[in-house]
Amino acid sequence: MEDGTGLEKVIPSLVNSDYLKLNQKELPCLIRHGLEMPKDSMLFMPGNKKLTAFEISNIINYINTAWGNDEPVQNINAINAGLNTCL
Amino acid sequence: MKKILIPICAILLFAQGCKQETISKELPFLGRTTEINGEKKNHTIPAFAFVNQDSIIINNESLQDYIYITDFFFTSCPSICPKVMKQMLRLYDKYKDDDRVKFVSYTIDPKRDTQAQLKLYANNLGVDHNKWYFLTGDKDALLDMADDYFIVAYEDADSPGGFDHSGKIILVDKKGHVRAFCEGTEEESVDGFFPQVDQLLATYDQ
């Protein structure tokens, strides 16, 4: 949990994750609104609509740099731009 | 300073003493003892029947030849369940090849946790379906079961995910008596649970 490795396939690992690398721009909307999975899988990631852009920024920058991850830091402008694209 | 140190040492010695005692003695029978016709009866998990992730009915008889490790959860639980499941997996990894041990996870959210949902969850967890049962059924019956394992579980709209429950992991012997528990949210507590499982298993070797 605290080490970012998740829980098998129930909660995917965030350590050195391809998904994390390939979906940097989508992260703000993903954290705020969650993720619906295809109908047959039924598992999903819940969103957290109470989080502010600033809090989302902190979460993303933590995930991007924790556990040996090495993704670029996203500033608040990038987060706000990302949130404006949410469906 | 000395005055403070002495009681602290005394407490430490006492704690150490207790620890050794619990390891050497037989595991206690938890819960209230009832007396029927002058005969003392330890708290026992009552008869139950639920459906597992493969639509197989699991009841007391399915578990009578096994000791089992059990918890309550729900698959969409955003708060403590993933932490507890991580610890359940630690236990599973140690005992998965021990034929005397089963694992049982009861959902407290049967509306969403259908048999199909539990099957998917078990598959995603990557565990043996014959070793670890994920049980669903009537909601009230499931919540009543939690009482028998001394687990607090109830529906609460204000809690994350809609249910409030404790993250305890429970050890049950072959006769359905609760023999030990730990806090599934605390790794150190679970560390201390392993020797208790071993201790219970050892009583069946004799």
C-alpha cells in the first residue's frame, strides 16, 4: 500500500507504471472523476470530487516522484488546464 | 528520574511476561461461555450458508475440517479494505499450501458484490478459489455473521463507500470457535497473528 505497489490486479501498482507514464495529461480528471471500467470487469476507480486543483497537484507530484518514479513535476497551471478538459 | 524509571521497567517486564505467557499457553476461546444443562459451551459460529465466487454453497460443514482465517470487506471499499486485503494476502502466501487452512472473506455489500463480482475480485487477487472463499448472500444474514465474529459492521451513508466496519482478521478453529484476532490495518498486529495460527495448527498435530 504505502510502497505504491497496489494490490495485485485489484489495485494496479503505481511503481514504474506504464499507465502513469502514458497518461500524465489525463491524471487530473482521473483523480477527480475516477475511472469507469468496461462493463464486464465491474471494478473501477472511485473519483474524489472534493479535491481542489492544488490538492490534485500535490497528489500527482507525489506519485510522479515517489517509490523511484521519475515523471516531471506538474505545476498548478498544468493541473488547471487538465481539469478544464474533463468530460 | 529514578522514580520514573522503576515503574517503566516494571511495566516493560510485565509486558514481556505476558507475551511469553500467551505463546506458551493454549489459545483462549474468545467470546461468552454459555451453560447448557450444566455443561459449559464456548462461543461458536452459528450455522450459516452463503454462496461463494463460484456459486457453490459454503456452510459450516464445508469448513468443519479446517481452521480458517476470515474477514469482512466489500469490493468497492475505498478505505481500509485494501489494507486489510494486503495483510490477508500475506497470510494466504504463508498458508496457501497448508491443506488444513482455508480463507473466508464475507462481503457486507451483497447488492453490489454479486457472485460474479466476487469471482472477478478473486481472479484479480490471483488466489485459489478452493482455498479462499468470497461469500455473498442475504445482507442481514451477512451483517449478523459479523456480530458472531465480533466484527463491527453496519450500513452508514456517511462512511466511505457506504459501510462502516472494523478491519479485524479472525482465526476460527475446526469446531467454529473464535481463537484469535488481529488488526488487519496494522502490519505489526498481523505479524503477531502468524504465531497464533501456527499455535492453533500445532494443537491438531498432537
